[in-house]
Amino acid sequence: MASGGGDASLGARLRALPFEVRQYLLITGNYWAFTLTDGALRMLVVLHFHRLGYSPLEVALLFLFYEAFGVVTNLVGGWLGARLGLNRTMNVGLGLQIVALAMLMVPAAALTVPWVMAAQALSGIAKDLNKMSAKSAVKVLVPQDSPGAGSALYRWVAILTGSKNALKGAGFFLGGALLTLIGFRGAVLTMALMLAVVLGLSLWRLRADLGRVKHKPKFREVFSQSRAVNVLSAARLCLFASRDVWFVVALPVFLYDQHGWSHWTVGGLLAIWVIGYGGVQTQAPRLTRLVHGEARLLTAGWAAALALLGVGLALLPLEAVSWLVLGLLAFGVLFAVNSSWHSYLIVHYARADGVSMDVGFYYMANAMGRLTGTLLSGWLYMQHGLGACLWVATALVAASALLALGLPRRSA
């Protein structure tokens, strides 16, 4: 009886929350579940196919369509979200991820490179539809005319983004653990069943007209006319390429091959990195509030600090693996602040009516950066090793800092 009363009390408290907060919680839970499976699937694919004898470049190519289709999806998805509603694009993303997981449940002999690339393409489309919908929905749900709306928007974006990345890190660990405990097919089946439950809840409770604009926007409107959005998108491209150039393929393969780390250990390190990264993102509003100034100078300054750290990492001897790991954890802290600040700025700069189109354009650039970094990660590691990946990462962060100086001369 006590348990039933507690459940009823919890339900009553949830019903007492403002409608916008309940919708935000539903979107966040949806995004969490998707991200957990996305992180686990990435680690499953990297470790499983490397174990089967795929080279680092071949493993990187498995993610080629995952990232490439993200470029197109964010453009088209932002337009569809504005026309049809963000609830529909979010639910389509969940459904496509279930299909992508089902494609990987075929017998091992059928898991050819083209088949896995096709499954990853669907997964990339699903991920970007889900992410674009969730990020755009925050701007729709935060009342723009209330006192402190800017601070509230930053907090909501930081919580959504940071918690998502913490769960993606947990997904990395989950992927390594499931691969060891129940094998590749068992892990994929478990995740597909979990997402099917989440999709049912989302179809039942998520508002139908979320983010749908009053007029029917033309497709050409997805290409932003805002200088702020365009400059920030270019800076974001370089920022995320700088992370993935060492993170996606080079580091896990380096630790596995050169230092003999197990799947559990590699997955655990990447999980800790992304969980910590997500945790710092949730606290980014507190950190960035300590420094005041124009948005462009703040954006460039945080990127410059990350570039200086990158120089130090690139100069480290790779045999000193403990120092390398500590340096990459520090990179994660500064990268998290940069990423969270960028995520707030795009929602801040985006148009109020049709926010998903500006956010979609921005995350198109994000996907392009991830695609560039992923391909470079496999190729550079094969040709020149992890050290070259770290130098290229530093150069990309420096480019992001320079681009940020083109942002508008006003505070945010």
C-alpha cells in the first residue's frame, strides 16, 4: 500500500508541474534513452569489427554514412520539424533507430561492410532527427518574454545537452559490457526492445504541434540568412572535428593495440570521458558566468584555451599513457564548456518562428565536423599515428577560435 501511495504521490506531483516542464521532461527522457543506445552501438561496432580484423580505416568507414547522412538529415529534418511538428520528427528518429538495430541482428556472415554502413546510415539519420527535435523544442518550451528568459534557456539547454552526453558515455561502457556478456546480437536486441517501449510512450504523451510554424516554410529557408548562425556553424564544424579526429577511432585502437587494454577498459575510459564531459556541460552556465564580455570574445577565448591544452597534449610522449589519459580528461572539461556555450548560442541566435531550421542548419555543420573528424581519425592514425591526430585536433580548435571572432559584437 505504501508503494502505491508513493506512486500516486509522484504522479500527482508530476501532474502539478507546468505543462511546458512536463513536456521538457518527456523530451529529455526520450533523448536520454536514444542516446544510451547510440553510445552503446558506436562502441559495439568499433570493438566488434576491429576484433574481426577490420583495419582502423575500415572501422572509420563503417561510420561514413552515419555522419554523412547527418549532414543531409539536419537540413531536411529542420524543415520537416517546422512544417510537421517536432514530436513527429523525434518519433521518426526513434523508429529508424529500431530499424537500424534490427538490421544488425542478421547472422554474422551477412554483416558485410556495405550492410553495416547502411545500418549506420539509418542510425545517423535517426540520431540527428532526435537531437535536432530535442534541442529545438527547448526554445519553444521556454517562455521568451519572461524575466531571465536567457538564463533559463541556457540552463535548460545545458541540462539537456550535458545529461545526454553523460548517458552517451554510459552507453560506451554499456556497449563494451554487453559485447562481453551477451555478445553482439544479444546486445543489439536488448537495445531495440528498450527503444520500442520509449517510442510507445512518446507517441502517447508528446504534444502534437510542438514547434510547428504558422506558415509552411519553403525548403530554401533552411539555409540560414543570419550571419551569427553561419559563423557559429563554421566554428562548430571545426570544434567537433577536433574531438573526433582522435576520439572516434584513433584512441580506442591505440589503447587496444599499443597498450594491450581490454574491451572493458577501453569502453570504460571512453565512458568516463563522455560522462565527465556531460557533467561539466550541465555546470557550464556557472563556469561561463565567471567571465563577462561580448559573446564573440567569450567564444573565441574558450576555444583558444582548448587549443593551448591541445599543444601540450600533442607534445606528450605517447608512451606516457597515464599522462595522456589525464590530459585527454582535461581536454574533455574545456571541450564541454565550449560545446555547451555553443549549444546555448545557437538556440539564442535562432529565429523564434521556425527555430528548427536554424538549429538544423547548425547541426548540419556539426555533422560535417564529425564526418571530417571520423575519416581523419582512421586515415591519420594508419599513416602517422595518434600524435598526428592530436596536432590536427589542435589546429582545428585554433580555427574555431578565429572563426568565433566573426560573431556579432553583442553580449548573450
